[in-house]
Amino acid sequence: MSKKVYLVGVDGSEWSDRATERAVNLAADTGAEVHLIHGIDWSAYQPMPISEIATRPADKKEEARQAEEFILKPLLEKYADKGVNIQSEFDWGHPVEIISAAIKDQKANMVFMGRRGRSRIADMLLGSVANRIAHRVGVPIVLVP
């Protein structure tokens, strides 16, 4: 039997941090691996709050560095002593597409997502990433408040 894989969609928000914590704690109890995935959407039409427009890097190289340094690395460091195999990655594209593909590619057994993300305005206008994932994937999804 292959090892269980818990996939966590992360975006740097407190909600995705709680989803990561839930997945890591369950993985420690069940012997599962945890895969953190961050989708970076570079669409010119992506709605963003003013604060994010002012701070968003102008090039992809800088955006990648920030994803690693400020989103993925802190989570890996926080849970390094839990005894859980945690992997992380980011990819370019819409987060729903990135997470859906990762679920299939990594043969995830369960998905953990925060109920809210970084952009509440985008959630109101377009619907949340977690909501779209919940309606799209064929594995159990845990929406963490």
C-alpha cells in the first residue's frame, strides 16, 4: 500500500496556515506525507486589493523568491520537528488549476484548504479557490476555518 498524501493549498493567509497545521497534525498521527502547493496567478485580470497591487513584484523571478521565502519556507521551518515528511512547491497559473493538477499528479488522498484566502474581494466577486476545488476534485476535502 502506498503512503497517504495530504495536499494543502497555501497562500500565506492565516487560514491556509491553519489548514497546514491541521494536515501536519493528522499526518503525524497517520504516517501520511504533506505536500504544500502554492499557485501564483499572473493573469492581468486577477482582482487584487489595493495593498496587494502596491506590493506585488514586477517580475516572475521576484514573485517566485517571495513565494519561497514568505509562504513556503516559514511553514517548512514551523513544522520541521513534527516528524512528518513535508514537501513544498509553487507553480504558475490559476490556483484552482494548479491545485487540481497537483491532486491528480501526487495522488493525494485528502486536500486541506483554508476557507478564506488572501483576497476577500476576489472571493466575493469570483468565488473562493476552496469552493471551486471542493466542487471539482474526487477526494475528501477539509475546509479549515
